Amino acid sequence: MKTIKLLFAIISASAMFSSCTINEDGFVDNGISLPELMEGYDLWYVDYPSTTGNGDVPFLTRAFTVSFLNGNLYANNNLVGIGSTGNGFGIKVGYYDYTPNTIRFYHDLYGYYELEVYQISANEIKLYDRYSNTTYYLIGYQRSNFDYDRLFYDNIHYFLQEYKAWEKVYTSQEGTPNLFDNENFVKFMAGGSDDTFKSSQDIPGTNLNSIYWDYTGYYTVYNVSGNYYQKVLQLNYGSNDVENFNLSIINDGRIRLYHIASGTTYEFQGRGFIQYLRQNAMRTKTKNKVLG
């Protein structure tokens, strides 16, 4: 995770284009070509919650950002390494070319897609898949004013899924004894069970493939109103056993959980990094709930 403490900023039209007009359909016409528009920004943030339609363009659904670099398509599909992987562009996932009003994508895993492009502001576009009647909204940024930290914390639900397991490596002496003291491994599930976690009391150092998962439950990451960088993790074991933690990120592979009820602090190390490019590594983005 690259530490850039900048707020998302909207780039003014004058910074990029010499003229700007609105046509009768409400779309922006800057009098520039589609390649100039798409390649004029380093990163296109995929505003997934604004997506309309019931279809799925999988490489957009699973990307946090996409970039258009001389015919090569790049994407940030992972939060681990965000801001540093591929100099901030992410990994190469395919290539593309243009028609006057569409982009033709040739993705390494998902194949061919042709999407219509509609500009709705100086740095905002809609990508429309006519086949599935689905529209994605993208916002353009330069790397120098893109807040990778904000992206990371807004999507922290998925960061937890980017390791096959989290192993407990530290327990504070402060705090009262509680049932979570016995948990040594936690894993957060991606795919169809996107809000499911498992926990294990196996001894530290157990091989990932040998871990016996004792419990299965549901987890939620809450935003805290007024503070994008403060999160609360809730583990629901069922039968009225709900554990709440203040969740902090130490680095891309280590998290701190402060158990609110007992006052105990735990640290977990990520094991078995999962790169979200393989077809069997699926997820669908959602938004965190907010605590008042």
C-alpha cells in the first residue's frame, strides 16, 4: 500500500481540454478523439456502486482501477501492493483498440468485449455493454493526485480476502481473558460466500493445507462516520456470539485487531497471497456499512 495522503480531486475541464460542450443527450463533447480521452488519464477508478443493469463485465466488476497504456490494458485487482504494483497501474490483463465510439477489449481471461463510451464530465465516463444492458461509471485521475490510501480503506472488506489465512502472531498482556484468545487462524472468503469467515484453533505454524477450520460465521466491516481510516470488524459466530474489533492496518500483510469487549490487542499475519487474476479467484465489490 503506497501512502499518499491526498483526497480524491476532480480535475477541471480547463486542465485537460481547450473546449467543452454538452450535446442534446447531456453528454460532454470536448472535440477530442476517444484515444486522447482514455489515455489522457493515468487511472480510471471503477465506481462499482454506481453500476446499473443486471449483467456483468467481469474484468470491470473485479477491478478497482483500469489503465490504458499504448494498447495494453492494466488493472489494480488487488489491494495488497496498491500504489506500487506496476508503478501504480497494477498488472497487465490484456489489450485494447478503438472504433470511433467504442473500446474493444481483449482480456487475458475473459475474452472479447466491445463497450460503448459516453463522456459525462471532464473526467467521468460511462462504459455501456449493449449485450447485457449494463453500464459502468469510471472516473479519471492522474497517479499524482489519486488517493491510493482512500481506495484501500474504502474497500478493506476485500483486503482481508487477499490471503488464504491470517495467522495470529501477537497477543497483548493487557485485556481480560475471552474466547477469541483461543483463535489462531482466521480466513475471509471471496466469491459466492463473500461475507463468510472461518476460524481455527490449530497451533501457530500449521501448514495452510492442514488447518482444520473449527468455526464458520459471517463478518462485516463497518465504516465509522466522519473517519474513512477507522474501521470496525464484526465476527458473527452465531448463537448470539458476536465479536467486535477496531481494525487497523499495520502493513500490506499484517493487521491489528483490538477486541472492544476485553481490551485485548491481537496481530495477524497474512499467509498465502491470492492474486485476483485467475478465473477461480472471483469476487464482486460492494460498499461497507456505516456506524453512526
